[in-house]
Amino acid sequence: MHWVLRISDDQGIQAWVVHIDRFGNCITNISREVFETWQQGRPFKCYVGIAILNLHHPTDAAVTPGDPVLLFDSSDHLEIAVYRGSATELLDIRKGTSVTIVSIDKR
């Protein structure tokens, strides 16, 4: 299957989980460069599985054990992880799950 990253406009990115590692971390096809160019420091929400995430962190240890986190992996792709847990199990995410990131208006 071929997953195509779509930036529909400056308001959103439609992407996919393209790999799940042995720890249950979910790697997307969103590169750091694409995400940061799109985000431009704006607040956002990420919808994936049963989760809505709104911050990315430098490491999974930046959150409480069992909490989900967005971070960039060693290949600079956006990853959904659960600190000391499995994102696939906790958030019901599988390879091919859609990832939608939208800009939110902070007023």
C-alpha cells in the first residue's frame, strides 16, 4: 500500500501511520521539515486512533508514564508513542491508521 502525505492547505495535514516498531510506537510519514514548515509555531491538534494530541515533545520521558506523546524519532519522522507503554494498544492505532493534524485558532 502507498500512503501519500497530503497538506490540503495551511490548515491541515493528512498523513498515515507507516510503521509500528517492536515497542508499539507508531511512525508516520510526516517529516520534521514538513511539520515545522506547516506548523510555523501555531497551536495544533493531532487526531489519531482514539487520541487527540496537541503538543510535541523532545522525548517520550517528557510526559507521565502511560501518557501518549508526539515526538520526532531518530529518522526525523513524527511518532506517536506512549511513555512506558504501547501506542498501538492504548490508542487503538495500526499500520495504515490515518493521522490528521489541524491548526487551531488560539483566541
